[in-house]
Amino acid sequence: DGGITQSPKYLFRKEGQNVTLSCEQNLNHDAMYWYRQDPGQGLRLIYYSQIVNDFQKGDIAEGYSVSREKKESFPLTVTSAQKNPTAFYLCASSLRGENTGELFFGEGSRLTVL
Amino acid sequence: GNSVTQMEGPVTLSEEAFLTINCTYTATGYPSLFWYVQYPGEGLQLLLKATKADDKGSNKGFEATYRKETTSFHLEKGSVQVSDSAVYFCALSEGRSNTGKLIFGQGTTLQVKP
């Protein structure tokens, strides 16, 4: 079945460590996104990519990095520079240039910093 | 800048009650409006959308009308079920931009009791 797969579902990290969250899609979508979800704050955009080898910062990119070497994959690295990384991270994808706003989401990865 | 404001939750209703979740927005241009739903432990799913003023989006018994004069997109359902318990997010896309970026409200938790 087509969809978006995020892994791991749960991740624990010690302070000062980098961690990479995986996002893979087989929907043949050009655009991919990373959102962060915190209780009572909705979703905030971290990074997005509309095409392979290109990506743009969202509203809260500091302390995060991404790559887009393949159309299917858009991994997110949470670096030690991110001051408050404990959150629920959601990856999404959409057709490029599609202004209907329909994003397809993965099931999310919950990161906890110990 | 563009923004979305939703009513505070949680909203607690008995089964078969009428539901309204308020959503208002601030935007320049001609945004499209959306309601997404997040069931426990899952990512978000598109519930309904409206792309221009006076459009009504509907799905699974839920409805919302794009009201430009009041900048609102309130979600309604005539008779809720326990299975409707979830977090509901109102969102807008930024007009004619084709980036696919969405701005989300903070989410409203709905709890339906039998």
C-alpha cells in the first residue's frame, strides 16, 4: 500500500547527542515536509523540500538539518543545538505545485531527551 | 502574517450531541481552508477542505463553510459518535503559493462519551 513510513516510532536521546528520524514515502510525491507538534501549539514547520537536492527552512529550523538525496526519502537530524527537542515529529508529503493543501502524514516519531 | 485560531479544548460531548468547533483565520490573498483530524497515536488525515469563499466542505458527516466575511471555517457535525474522539486541526494554505505549506491552528481535542 502507498503511504509514508516514519521510524523509529519512539526514540530516547541523551543531551548532546544528534539523532536522525527517517521518513520514506512511496506515493511518488515531489514535496516533503517535517513538522513538530507540541501540546497546545499545533504543528510548526521545520523544513520542507519540493524537489530532490533542494530544501527550504520553515518557521523553526534552528537546531535541525535535513537532506533530500532521493525523491522517496527526507530524513531529519535533530542536532545537539536544538534546545528543546522533546516533541512529536510528523513527516508529510504532497504533489508539487498542488495547491489543494492535501498533505499525507506519517504516524509520527516521538523523541524524548533524557 | 497568516494565522489560524481555534477554540480551546477539550470539548466533551455525549454521543449524538451536536458539535461545533470554531476556527477563524487571518490571511492575505485567497487561502484554501482545511480541517485535519488526528486519532490517538496517529498522524493527521485530511477531513475536509474548501478552496474559495462560500464553498462547503463535507466528509463523514462533518461540514464546514468558508466564510470570507467573518474569516471563519467552523467545523460542525449533527450527531457525534465515540469514534469521533480525536484532535481536530484547522489549517490554511497560503493563497496561490504552490509550496504546499500549511499553517495550522493549535488543535482542539474532542472527547465523546457514550
